[in-house]
Amino acid sequence: MAQNPILLVGGSGTVGRWVARLLHEAHPEMPLLLGGRDLAKAQEAAAAIPSAEGIALDLAADDLGLGQRPVSAVVVFFTDHRLAALRFAQARRVPHLSISAGIFEMGPEVATYMHQPQAAPVVLGTEWLVGATTIPTLEFAKAFGRVHTIKIGALLDEQDATGPAGYVDFERQTKTMPAALVRRDGAFIWQTGDENKTSFRAVDGTEQPADIFSFYDVLGLATATGAPNVQFQLAVGVSSTRRQGGPMSTEILVDLAGEDHAGQPLRTRHAVVHPQGQMPLTALGVALLLERLLGLDGQPAVPAGLYFPYQLLEPSTYLARFRQIGGQVLTLEVAPEAQ
């Protein structure tokens, strides 16, 4: 087991606290550094985790304000426009994982990796909820001999809280990005304006207004399956459980169309649901990636390279832990008009 601490940049935020808790529950001896600009807030967050320490970070400094203090991995929970944490991780030759950069912002991260590809693993983690979409979708796709269409519908409950940094990232990606990336008839296309207005059926069957959006899921699923038509639809509103009088939840709808292994038409519809919203799933993906990157799961540590989360996480392990923290995978009826 790695003895140097894992550095959580933004670890005092909502996602950081979830990640720290899950990591400590699975690996209580693994030291954690919860870093942020506000030392008091970082220390307050760390006080709830026996293996954690709260520290102040300086993203304008090459050493992030850590001096020569060693770390085993670096995770960033907000968009690091300076790429300070990535350069720091490469200089220390330790894995780096970011989960907030938009698809239109991946160029700087990729360019930084390309100049030191041998340094350490770099994970482009901005899949929706860090693997909660891609990993189940790729499992569902195994029933197909050929996938023609992948439509993802993510419903984020308006009561599902996120931290200030996460809110800034979400606002930037949903309000300022002029276009959304889809794959249509085998070509990657940027759509704008009214082209991006759409809807999907939530778990309870309610038609949910949505916008087409481009997370890394679009690139990953299109490439991994070869599907010529892929789109990601994002809605913010009332989740199915809250419409039925219960607490809010988060839900991901996965609609696949194509041919089965005998060449016959096949359509499937599934939902990935968690009763506590987006944060547990985001934290689970980060925690499992750190376990895999560092070899905390008993397997060899991941070699240097550039990765999406689904390339590193083994589906059966992910889904077992997903269910362990209260997640559900539902098989839904395909709409008659879609059959």
C-alpha cells in the first residue's frame, strides 16, 4: 500500500468530503491531505476523517505550497485553469485525476500530458458522475452485436446540492458554452441554439425538458462502441422520487438501439439511480480510480498514460461498490413507439 498521502485539491468541498469518507472507509490507513485556499475550512473538513489533515494550498506556486512534502496522487475537484496541480503531479511523477474540465477545455490538459507522457497516469475524469454513465452503458452494450444509437438522459434534481466551486463549473459549462458535441451518422458535430433543445422520459415516465450537452461520455462511448449516433441530454428539475413524494435522487437514463448478436433489431432502456443524489456517485468514481491508480485494490499500479475513467475501472467491481453504497440499476420498458 502507498504510504504517502493522497492530495485532494478542493478536498474541503462537498465532493472532496464524500471522497475522503469513502476512501477512509475502504482504506483507513491511507493518509489524506484535504487542501484548499481556506485553511480553517480544510481543517474543519479533515477533523471528521481520522486519516486526513487539512492544509492550505497555493495554486500560484510550483510546489502548491507543499514544499518537499511527498504525495502519492493528486485529485482536483474544480477546474484548475492554471493546470498547476497537473504540472505538480507530473513533476512528482504521481497520478493526476481531474473531474471538472469541460470537453472544450481538454486541450490544455492533453497538451501538458503530451510533453511528459512518461511521467505518470493522467485521467480525464469529466464523465458524468465519473463513470456512473459510461461503465453501466458499456455493460448494457454487451447484449448488442452492433450499437447504432446511444442516448443518455441525466436528470439532476434542482435540490441536489453542490459546492461553490462545483456550481461555478456547472454554470460555466451549461451557460457559456455555445455548442454541444454529438455524434451523428458517424461524424462528430457541434450543435448550437435550438438544435440542443430536447427531452427524455424520466424513470417515472414523465417527459423531461432537457438540453444536449457534451461531457467526455460522448467521446468515450462513441469510440468504445463504434456507435454512429451518440448524444448526452442533461436536465435539471424534479427527480422521479421527489415527484412521487419522496426525497430527491439522481437518475441516468440509458437508451440503446442496434442489433443483437444474431443480427436482429434490439432496443434496451435502463436507469442508473442513487437515492442521495449526485455526490455519492461522483465520490465513488474518484475513490475507485485512486484505488486502481495506486494499486490499493491489490492489482499492479497503473502505468503512465492518458485515460478516461471507464478504461481503468473494472465493471463488476464498480457495480458491486455502486450497489453497496445504495445505487440501483433498473431495467425499464422501451416505449412502444421506439420498438
